[in-house]
Amino acid sequence: MPRQTPLYSAHKALGANLTDFHGFLLPLEYTTISEEHLAVRNKAGIFDLSHMGEIEVSGGDALGFIQRIITNDAQGLPDGKVLYTPICNERGGIVDDVILYRFSAERLMLVVNSANIQKVFEWLIENQTQDVAVNDLSNEYGMIAVQGPLSAPIVEKALGRDAASLKHFHFVSKKEGTACTVISRTGYTGEDGFEIYTPTSQCVSMWDRLMKAGKQAGLLPAGLGARDTLRLEAGLLLYGNDIDDSTTPLEAGIDWTVKFHKEDFIGKAVLLAQKASGVQRKLIGLELVERGIPRAEHHIFVDSNMVGKVTSGTHSPFFKKGIAMGYVEERYSKVGTPLCVDIRGKELGARVVKMPFYRLKTDRGFSTL
Amino acid sequence: MDFPTDISYTETHEWVRTSGSGKAVVGLTAYAQQQLRDVVFIELPKVGKKFRAKDPCAVVESVKAAFDIYVPVSGEIIEVNTELEDRPELVNEDPYGKGWIFKINMSNPNELKALLSAETYKKLCEKGKH
């Protein structure tokens, strides 16, 4: 039986179509994916992300330990800032891609994908050093995201000025009694937005507060369906589809998250060698030039030769056409390269395009930067 | 939910309207389009192509998934609703009218007897809900 999140009753009352997502019963959609998607692009949407995992790393060597675990660099990261980073295995494959919250050099939090909570926890324990404590807080915290150009005024109304005036990729934590709520200006939609971690006992009141604050602005509850199409348009990777234990950050095109200047980290040797020799395959963004919808596992062809596979694909509600990510042989990864996608036996024309498909204009959304 | 009684249904959620001339119009039921939600693409069958009953012949896609359409009765495709190429949402808006998918010239109209009545199909849909 899939687990219910603290917001299960709220979703039922809103008429959500619930689905089993990695063991959690979550809304796939409330109305339609397109409507919820466009609400986030034009106004604001609210998501229950309570399935996400939170793992706390603390102790005198917490930062030193994290620096060995992640490929990105948290050494110079100020307290109160957030960092996106892969965690790699010795082969350079991605164990998970996570969001790292630095409270201090002695206390950090990793937000991990729900399907990987146990795997990441065990990976941390396996590599644990002295003077480091690893705690899985996933069952104690729920997570709610508010995303979209109107998310700042909504969050200001619900949670106050200090939260709403956060800069991009910064966070604040608020203590109410023993409970701690963390609010960051982050997201997975390509829009301005906030992610809020709150004790499970307070999820319902937090959800209600945000829903009420956003009512006039047109805030809509949005499900996992819209979350997936939004992140795909924004060129953000989905673990299990676009990256996994066998793909490296260099192949996935997130080279900027691998900091070779660091003294050492797990996977460094392999990644360094791969950087020197060049990658064999590369993650690309593609758009169909014919009508059709590319989906995961569809094969990609050039001149009747299979050169790769789609890892994520959809009908883009914003651009109203088929878009996808996938791996192809490196020599076919240049922007503009014509390709074909085999959809149910038909080879449909496509071309490599620059990612992200959707990029936020600077004159909206991140105006507080 | 709408279950018109002047048409027949299949377990795979197609509807069939016959005109008595050996021809039938086929579409996707209101129940199915509601389950699929936002229909954004339809792969239509080719006019002139012959199918046997229960062969897959078209695909209706929502943002989240692709859904096969099966031929309810054997025959030859004589017309397809090309308006759906530009307006696939007609399947959502008017499933029993403007959202029709194809017309078929039946080779064995006896097969119509195997289709479901509105009442039977309605029961089937209700059972499918939780």
C-alpha cells in the first residue's frame, strides 16, 4: 500500500487524481496537467512534495565529509545558501542529485529524491567519517512548494517579509517551539518560487495558509504531472529518467556541478579521465519538427542508424509541441543537428535544440535578485 | 457522466454509431476522455486501410500518456476526422459529436451484436472507479 502524505485529505477534498509515486500516494493532477502547468507559468501553483527526503548531516567534520560526498563545492558556500549538486559513485555515476542546505559548517541538510532516500542514506553511512552524524528526517518533515511569478507576494502574505525577500537559492529557518520550518527560494519548474519544509504535524495548516493567501492571485494546486512537464521545459533533470547510477554529470551536461579544483571527492578520478578523453554520449534537448509526442524509451535515429534514446519526453503545454531529453552519441549532440525519433514505428523529424527549452525572462519573476 | 443510448460501446472505451448503411462512426467515450484528461495529439488511421475487429488503429495522447484506439468492428476506414489534427481537444469537449475519430465501412455488421449497450458500459465504468 502506498503511503499517504499529511496532505492526503486536502488532496481528496480538492478532487485530485491520486497516483502511487515511489510508494507515496500523490496528486497526478487536480484538473488537467496543461491547466496546472500554465497556472505556474502565468500566476502560481502549489505542490505537495512531502515524498522528498531530508537527510541531516551534522558534527565537527560535517562539511569536510559533505565535500568528499558531493561533486560541487560547498566550502565557500555561505551559511543560509542552497547548492544543487550530484552525489557520485566511484565510477562517476550519479547516486542522486540533491539540494544541499548549509546551516553552518557543522550542520547541513540534503534534500534527496524520494526513490533514493534509502540509497543515499546507506551511501552516506558507508562513507561516514569520524565526528559526523547522519540523520534521516524524511518521515518528520513534509514539503510544500509555491512556484510561479506571483509566488513572492503569496509567500509574503502567508509567511512574512523575511521569507518573501529571500534571494534566489537562499533560505531561512524559523523555529516555533521545537519545530523548525525551512523556507528557500528554490524550485523545479523554471519559475521563481519557494520550497517550504515543515514538520508533518504542521503541513495541513501551512498548506491552508498558503492556499488562502494565494486565492486572489489565482494560486492553483498542481500535481506531479505538471511538475514533470514544467521541469522538462526548464531543462531540469529527473533522476531515474535522465540520470542514474550509470550516467555521469559530464554526460548529463551538468559539468558546472563538478568542481575538479577540490582536493578529492568520490568519483573524481573517473570524471577527470572522462573530461580528458571526452564523453561518448551526451544528454541533449530535442524538439519534434513534425506533430507527435516523444516519450521515454523512444529510439533516436540519424540516417537509419540508432544513435540514442529518449529519457524524458512530453507535449510541452507552453510551446504546444513535442519536446524531449535523451542521450545521443556525442557527435550528434550539436544544436541544430537533425534527428529522427521512432514513435510507434514512424520516424518523425526532430532537431537538437538548446536547453532549457523555457528560460525565464529577467524582467519577471526574479526581480528581487 | 453522459452515456447516450443511441450508440454502442466497447470494453476498450470506443463508441460506435451506425447509420444503417453498413457504415459506422467511431470515437472515444466521455468516460475515457475524462480519464485521459487533456488530449493533445491524435494519430489517425489511414483512409483505405482495412482492419479486423479489436485491431489497434489509432492513438489518442494526453500530456501524460498514449492510449490505443481499437477498431470495434471489422472493415475499411473510409474517412477520418482531420479537424482533430489542429483541434485534438474536441475529443474532450464533444466526445460524441465533433470529437469523432473515424468512419468505417463494415465488412461484417453482425459484429455489432457483440458490442455493449449504454447500460452495460456504464456499469463497467462504475466498476472501474474506486
